[in-house]
Amino acid sequence: MSRNELNVEDLVFNDEQQESDYLELPLSRQTFLLVAGAVILVGLLAFGRAGFLGFVRGGFYTSRANANVGKEIVLPAPRGIIADRFGRALSASF
């Protein structure tokens, strides 16, 4: 293994504290601006879409939500007849 390679296993599983010959370099200004611009663009897209759905299409979704909430459905729950061992009805719901 040459000294120009840095393996993860050497960093994580090495018990002895040794100085490496590697120098961490900060991000260049171009890279920083590119990543910052991408983050800002994605944030603007997300807030723009949320604003569009909330303000422009808000009435449509409000009416749909109110239509779903206002429904009342009556479901009858018929009960079976409770009989004794001879088949005579002990209880029935009407």
C-alpha cells in the first residue's frame, strides 16, 4: 500500500494515534456557491409549491375536505337471535 492512499479501515480500526500526511482542504468558493445555490433553489421550489397549493388552489382543497367531513352514513347493525339449546329464542333485536 502506498502512502498516497487513505483507507477507511486504517482510520477507524487503527488503535495507535499517528499523524497522517494528509491535509484537509476547505471547499473552494465555486463549490460552496454551487451547493448554496442548489439548496436555495430547492427551498424556493418547495415554498413556491406550498404557496401555490395553499393560496391559489386552497379553495378547491378546502371544499374537498369539507365534503369529506360532512358525510353522515347510517349503517344498521342487525343482531342475531340468541337461542337456547332447544332452539327457542331467548333474545332478539328488532
